[in-house]
Amino acid sequence: MSHTIKDITPPERSILSQLRWRPALYLGVKSLRNFEHMTNGYEFAMNIAKESVNHIILPDMLNEYTAKYLNVPQDVRNAFGLIAEREPDDEKALDLFFDILDSYLLFLGYAPIPDWNEANNDMDVKYLEKEDPTWAG
């Protein structure tokens, strides 16, 4: 049985795009470790709410792809641990994470995480209008 790796869902793409643009606003400081904790908490909350199928913040098999990307053996470390070992500077490590994530998404045939800026900040509005037509932003 083959397993199709699902794309990151639209609201989570928006979160990642905004976070990449202004990481300290969402994480306190630009930090791979803080980002790892945020994604763990987000996934935990989605699991408790039984929404993990509808809200994908990181694609499956990212750990394996990261090991191949960094040309290191796959072991018990996740993508965050592999990247932190390669790049000890936590700020640069976050940038490397997003480079790897974009590479993986392209490898899977999906679009990379889009750049976010104030000129295209209607991503959330389009999603909210689709989910709740009564919402007026």
C-alpha cells in the first residue's frame, strides 16, 4: 500500500510564511529550537482536538529527507536535531530548516512556503472567507 505524503494545509502555510518573515514575533527570538517547540505544541493541540488530519504543519517523512539533504545517516534524531548538529547557530539553523522544507516540498511536487509581506497578506482572509462566508475582514 503506497502512502501519499500530504501537502501542508493552507492555514498552516500562512502560519509558516508569516513565521519565516518575522520569526521573533512568533517565537520570541529567531530560533530553530523555539520553532521546534512551537510545532510540537501545535501538533499536540491538533491531535487533542482530533484535527491533525485537517491541519498539517509539517509533511511526513521530513526527517528522512533532511538526513538525505544533509548527507548524514538517518537515526533517532528528527529534522530539527539533524539541522542543529549541522548548524550550531540557532538563527542560521532556522533559515536552513526553511531551505530544506522548501526543497522537500518541491521534491514532493508541492509549492514552497511563499514569501510573506504586507502586500500579499490576504492569504488568511481568503482562507477565512472560504471557511466562514459571513466573516468580513
